[in-house]
Amino acid sequence: MFDGPEPIYLQIAQMIRAQVLAGELAEEEQVMSTTQFATTFRINPATAAKAFAGLVDEGVLYKRRGLGMFVAPGAREKLLAEHRDSFFDEVLAPALAQADLLDIPTAEIVDYVLGRPRPAGPQAGGGTSTGPTTDPTPR
């Protein structure tokens, strides 16, 4: 399962962040213990503990003494804000630069974004179109 190039503890942390973002782990929901994680994924418990410690430092998880680790209140919103901040610079800006190189009109990009189908999920909008419309309008 953890076969990426980055250290396993970082992959575990990213997996938990993704579960929180997707709504699979809700606020105040208990996460697997380090022992459960180690047994389930056949890893060293110290590796899971390092991932959890990092998530506690980030404010994604918190520890209830004697009970375990839980998703922190506001964790999803915190992660959404962090991802939104980087989305425009790291994802959208390069995509728009590529669109400029390909002479794709802005109107065509907007039509595509507004008309594309959205996956079902906690924040899904629900369009029904299957793709972009062609608009020869220059940028």
C-alpha cells in the first residue's frame, strides 16, 4: 500500500488528510490507533506514531488521553483552506499558461469548467454536461 517514493509516515499522514478532506473521517471521529495501523498495514508502530504526531502538530488530529487520536474540530476547513491557497498557484496557473500556449480561448475554458460533470460528494455541484462547448471567441 505505501509504495511511493516518500517516507511511509508522510504517506500515512497524506492518506489521513485525504480522508478528512473527502469527509470519510469527520470531526471528533476516532482514527485507528498506532497499534491498529501497524497491524493493519504491517508497519512499525513508531512510523504510524510519527505520522500522527505530525498531524497533531498541524492541528488535523488531537489526542484524548487514554482514548486515542481524533479528528480535530475544524480540521476539514483548515485543510480545504490550505489546498485552496495552493490550488491557484500550483495547479491553475500552469494549466492556464499551457492553454495560452495552445491558443485555447478563455471563453472555451470557462464553458468547459461550467459545463463539466461534477462527481458526487460532500461539496459536489452537480452539472450534467459532458464536456466543453466550442467558442471561437478570442481571448
